[in-house]
Amino acid sequence: MIAILVSSALAFLVAVLATSYLIKFLRAYKIGQQIREDGPKRHVSKAGTPTMGGIVILLGVLVGYLGAHANLGIPISSGGLLVLFAALGAGLVGFLDDFIKIRKARSLGLTKSAKILGQIIVAGLFAFGAHFWAHVPSSIDFVRFSGFAFHVPVWAWIVFATLVVIGSSNAVNLTDGLDGLAAGSAIFAFGCLTIIGYWQFRHESVYHVSSAIDIGIITVAMCGALAGFLWWNAAPAKIFMGDTGSLAIGAALGATTLIMGLDLWLAILAGLFVIVTLSVVIQVISFRVFHRRVFRMAPLHHHFELIGWPETTVIVRFWMMAGIFTAIALGLFYADFLSIGNLIKQ
């Protein structure tokens, strides 16, 4: 518990302080966000806002994680290192994307093929390591050992895990379109994972997730870092996280649930991110097949902006949705735990 508190506090302080200095640095060198031309007109005023704030989020997580381990006697686990690898690797892909946008002064960075290739490499290496180094079973579970699982060949699980990390990474990236939306929504998810990580640690004989407490330290560090970044990112944002942050956050979210055996449960925890992603899929399919748009603009949050909702209204209501999905996911996890307890007693 002390390690969890230390990790959160260190990550928050690092993110709050480092973001302030990063804003000054980026402004001094006139490094700012390029706004997509087809986006909502009110976003034009955000052009030039410092970006790549995901750098301080990752820095906060690293400092929080390492600080919590210092002199506390908690071993660093393979699962924890793999989650950090997924976050840092995806963050690097996002950083290259952000850097090209700034360098060439356009709203598009890496080509789609280059971006997805980078994500496949990072996610694939994570998936391979998760099974062969962290010894994650090759089964697709709702909650590990709940009885609701699909046992698949190793190669199929690696493919599945790769797709989960890529999908969650891009889902958060799509949600990162309004000031503080992605950061605030992700805090709910990582806060829930922190509780579950500690719970799995206390009931290791049931879940057999040896790295649960180590991953809990990472997820609470992510909460602290996101909260510290949100201090500056809340509307009106003084800095954006960029793809550096959104891809890293999403990859960490997917990687964490895979290590913890919460594969299918992720779809409920990340319900808001799933809905936003589906809005893009629906819009694309509808336009290409029927030549009609379902939404005024995708992702979904831009649709609500265009029908007249103020930006802060969209953000707060989406945060509420994220909180509701988190509560449902936590309730289902606990209900599953009770059912496991009954099976053990029998």
C-alpha cells in the first residue's frame, strides 16, 4: 500500500512540475499543434498550442514506478516491465508522428502504413514476451479463471494480444480530441485497474497473477501522471498530450488487462473508448457503402460539438460515461470473485 501511495504522489508531482517547464520550452521554440482542416471551426483557435505532453506523462510514470520500488523491497516483475515497454514503445511511435507534424507544419504525421507497422512491432513484441517471459496463459478470458474462457493455440493468443494492444492504443488516440477528455477518462480506467491489481495481489492463490502488485504500482503511477498533466490540459488546455501520450496510454491499458487476465473485461472498462471508436467505424462504413453520414462528424465527441453542445459539456458528460463504465466493470469483477469463492468452497 505504501508503494502505491508513493508511486501516485511522485508521478503527480513530476507531471505537474515538468509539464509547466515543457510548456515554456515548447512556446519558446514555437512548437505547437497543427489543427485538422476538416475539424470543428471552433478548434482553429487552438492552433499553436504546445503538444507532445505525453512525454511528461511517461516521465511521471517512470519516476513513480522506480521511486516506489526504491528501498521498499518489492520485486520488479516481468509483467510490469512488459507493460512499461508497451507504453514507452507506443509513445515512441506517437512521438515520431507528432514530431513529423510539427517539422512539416501539417496535421498528418507518419503515413498510415508506417504508423501501424510501428504499432504492430511494439504490440507483437509485448504479446510474445507476455506469453513466453511473463507466462500469461494462452486463453482468452473475461476474468482469469472465472470459467468463461476460450483456450486457443499460442500463435492465436499472440495475434489476439497484439490486436488488443493496437486497438486500445488507437481507441484512446481517437478519443483525444477535446481538452482533457482522454486524460480524465483514462484516470477512471487506471484507477479501477489499481484496485484490481491490489485485489489480485491479496488473493494471489485465486488469480495466480504474480505481477499484480507491480502492475498496480504502474497503473496508480499512470493515474498520478495523468492527474498532474490534466492540471494543465483541462479546458482551456495549455498543452496537448499528442499521439505521444494517447498511443502510450491506450497501449498501457491494453497491455495491463492482458497481463492481469482481464482480456474481454477490457471492453467494458474501456466502454467510452469503444463507443468513440465504433462511431468512427460506423461513419466510415456508412459513407463508403451508402454515401451518407450517420454523425455530423466522427469521432463522436465532435458530433455533439456540431449539434451545439459546449466543449466543456461534452467533456464532463463523457467523463461521467467513463465513470459509469468503470463502476460496471468493477462490479462485474467483484461478482466474478464471489462466484469463484463459491466454487472453491464447493
